[in-house]
Amino acid sequence: MSRKIYMVGNWKMNQKLEEIRNFFDNVKEIRSDMKCECWIAPQYIHIPIIQEMANVRDKIKVGAQNCANHEKGAYTGEVSPIALKDLNVHFTIIGHSERRSIYKEEDKLLNEKTKLALETGLNVIFCVGETLEEREEGNTMKVVKAQIIKGLEDLPSKYLSNLVVAYEPVWAIGTGKTATPDQAQEVHAYIREEMKELFGADGQNVSILYGGSVKPGNVAELLDQPDIDGGLVGGASLKPDNYVALCKVADEKSS
Ligand code: PGA
């Protein structure tokens, strides 16, 4: 299993239909022969519309930002991984820090979601990361380790080829404050070791993305780090020219 390079746009709760059409009209330089993985996670409701767009059929894969921890039933407002798979949705993000902090999603729930989504056949981007306070107290590795161990508990290793981990320091998300390449690399290397501990060689080969104020101006030096396998990008992924620039760097690093 070899590590791929990813450029994933997490659009969060942004974008109206007109903006989405404008985006896909202006990312034609993302070609199907690019070697990197180009993924976009819009709001659920936009997924089927986006799947119809040409560059999506060619290259860009569409995913969700979350999914339920149950297959079906009386869970008003939730979206089942079965429903996502049924619509050929490629992946889902699980455990983004906004889900953890605003919606109080805890490790046990995230573990259930991750396992169910993978069993259903979705790819999963599982997110971890420390707050500023946790970093300042010297607890970054401890926090990240606990999130990995609890979030991926009892995960059968046959699913590792559909798993991507994202390290997103909470203090760097949407703040314009990126972790330095060295700071990010240190945590990525630690996560890779932890994945090896938990799952052996296949765990070590899981791609680990960095997220937190990634933009065209800083992506190359981040992707130069040996354990950074791509980006999970919020703000900068909303603009087509930025997303194209990010994917071009990811493609170069894939070659
Ligand atoms: P940002 O968001 O790039 O706007 O910092 C990243 C994320 O939350 O995934």
C-alpha cells in the first residue's frame, strides 16, 4: 500500500449554488491525468448536483463532512452512511474539530461513525488535533494519541486502505495561523508511529493530511515534509484559482 497525496476542500457551511457553478466552471486545469487525489466536501444537499458536473466526473471526488453512527431509524436530521454510499459519495470527514467542539461529538461516537462509514464502503478522513491551551500545556502528543486510539479502536485493519488521517491543530483552523512545517512534521511523524503501533506496516502507510490555514503560499513547504501527505483545506478551497493552485502543488509532489 503506497501513500497518495491528497488535496481536500472542506467547504463547511458555505457556498450557494451559483458560487458552486462558478467554482466548477473555473477549475478546468484540474485534469484527469493528475496523480494526486482531488476531493471536495460540500454541504450534503449540494452533493448530487456537484456529481453531475464535468470535472467531478473526470477527476474531483465528492464527499460529505459528517455522517450518522446508525444505518437507519428514528434519528431526525441525521444522514446515514448508507444513503451516502447509495448516491456514490466517495468519502466522509469524521471528527472535524468543529464537530468535536460545537456539537460535542466525543471519541466513542466518532469511533462508531468511523467504523460504520468504512464498513459501508465510504472512505473516511478522520480528524485529530489539539487546542491552543493543550499545546501550551505541552499536551499535544498526548491529546492526539488519545484521539487516535479511541477514535480508531477495534477498527479491522482491512479498512486501512480506505482511511486517511488529518492532523488539524485547532488553533490553526480558520485563524490564518499555520503550524510551521517543522511543528506539523513533528506531529505527523508521531501519528505515523502511533498508527504503526496500532496496526503495523499498513497503519504506517495511511496518508496523513495537514489542515489549518493551508493556502497556495504555504502548501509547498508543508508538502515537502516527509510525513505530510496532503492538505485538508477550508477557506482557501472555496476559491477556484486557489484550489487549482493547491492541486497543482499536490500533483507535483505526487510525481
Ligand atoms: P482552514 O480550515 O483551512 O480554513 O483553516 C481547515 C479545516 O477546518 O478543515
